[in-house]
Amino acid sequence: MTKPNATLSRDVPYRERIAQLIDGFPLPIDRNALVEGRVPTSATSDFLTNKEQGDWAERLAVKAINDAGMDLVAVPYGRSDSISAGDPGFAAFYRAYQEELNSIGKKPDILLFRKCDAPADKSELCRPDVVSRAVAALEVRSSSFISRKYKAFMESRVADAERRCVELRDAILQEPYGGLLKAKSPAVYSMLRQAVDESFRELDFRRSAWSSSEDLRTLSRLLKELKDNIAKLHNRDHLSITPKLEDLALVGRWISNFNVPHFYLQVFFDCAYMVSFERILSLCCDSQKEGRDFTIESSDVKNQGKTTVKVNIDVGEPVIGRIDMPLHHSEMKELDRGRLLFYVKFDGGTGYLDVASFRKAVGA
């Protein structure tokens, strides 16, 4: 991977920096690619629930920013239509949305203005000169995790795996197993002899299944358990901000048109983190940060099997330090054929903006 972020001067206009970073991305991205695809014919319960959760996160973010007493105002900007696949008129809506993506790119969900520059009403946001007055653009993503509980769980799991690795190493190296391993696999024996408590995450080895004696069977079982615990240390142990690869060009296209700094805001059910689009691209162009600060996952099952960038939330700024849990209740949607979809709606909940962290994140 190249490192274009190391050479991009802040004197380079923002839209040009973004274009260069996209061109230097480790996977090919065609900034001029056009969106094509068949119109979806029906929605699912999961889709409707995810949409409701995303809408709730956007409302929470707008209110948290506007209630914080800053000289900034958050204005909803992205599409807020309640129409979904299978509804009358959806095909025309979907084609118009594709045309919009191909023309101006992917609209962010929220625009942030100085109060003196804010539009009088949302209808003015169809004017490019008004949109370009924004000081920041926010793409809001929602996640179904309580982030602090997840972090505590993963820290405990990692600590347990590291402790078990030490116990297994010590058991394997003592006789008779140590002598058997040294004879059967000197390389693995040497690796375990040199392993220290903090280094198990870096270890990997090919395990052979020995079975010609009881001691060899026990040794094989211990090595298998050691390898299983090392695998736990290799797993991604952090929550992420997750832009899809196909969205990077579309976000870049919008930035090319309006030159407004773009940010991702990841809303959990207890807090929210924000990271700039420029930072995401810069990280992904630096192979030294891969595995710690970001991963790129192909065929991500949580994102319709699409290639997804997963940025460690600790890279971002914790801009909403506390969120009161929203109310939630079931809703039903009846399709033309009589099929019923049940999904969850979210109401209420309050986000408490950390003004200093938010200003630091957006540079305002």
C-alpha cells in the first residue's frame, strides 16, 4: 500500500486531497463509476428495523447538536422518505435516487452550519451555493451494540485467552510433552520456549494430530487448545465505523461537488464516535495501521455481502458521551400480497453532546 497521507499538504484543497486519497486506496475505486442495479421488489423486517434505527440515530444526533448551545446548527439533509421496496411509486423513487448518486454523489445525512449561514428552511438545500456554506457534513450510522459493555466483554475474553495461553504453554513444555514436541516439531517447540505473555497474539503454527501414544494424544489436544486460544487473540476485538467500499467513490463525488468536510458519526445505544472521511482514507492507505486501526473485509455478511472498511472506533472522537435508551415497540406493515412484516420503531432517547470533543472532531 502507498502512503499518500504522508505527503498531502493541508495547502492542497480539501476536495483534491480526498480525490488523491481515493486514487491511492489499496483496492481499486473508480471515482467515475455509475450506480446501476435492479430495483428491489420487496422489503424485509430486518431492513425496516434497520431503517427505523438509522432514522432514530439521525434524529438523536440533530437534537444533541442543536441542544448543546453552540453557534452551530445541524440541519437534516439526506433522503428521509418513508417509502420502501414494494410500496407504490418505489420504482420511480429508486431510479431517481440512482440518478442523484450518479450526478452529485451520496448526500450526507446532516449538514452543519454556522447559525448566521444556516438556511431558512430545508427547501434551500437544493441550491449548491447554500450547501457549500456548510462547515461539515455528517453521515450517521447506527449500531445495535452498547459499546461499553462490548468493550468490557472483549477485554475480559482477551485476558482469559492470554492467561490460558500461558497455562497451556507451560503444560506443553514440561515433561513428557516438551521432549515429545521437541522431537516431533522442533520449530514449534522453539517458538513456545521463546514466547512471552504478550507475544501469543503474534504466534501461529500448523498443528499435527499425533495419536500413536496416550502422551502424544494429550500433546495434540493441548496444542489444539493453544491454537484455539491464539485464534481468539487474532479476532477483531473492537467495534467499528463501517463505510462500504462502494460508498467511498460516491462520498468522494459529493465532496468534489460541494467541497464540505465529511465525517462519519457512529451511534451506539450508549454513546457515539466520529471520525473524518479523510482520516478513514488516510488510515487505509497505510499498511502499518491494518489490523489495529482498520480492516477491510470482503463479503461482509452484515453489509449485504459487500466489501466493507471497518475502522476501530478508538480512532474516532467520542462526541456523544451518554445516550438515554429510547423506547421501542413493534409495528406491522402489510404488503400487497397480504404478507405481514413486523419491525421495531424507536422513540425518544437523548444524546448528550461533549462540546469540546465535537468541536475538536469537526475543527470548528
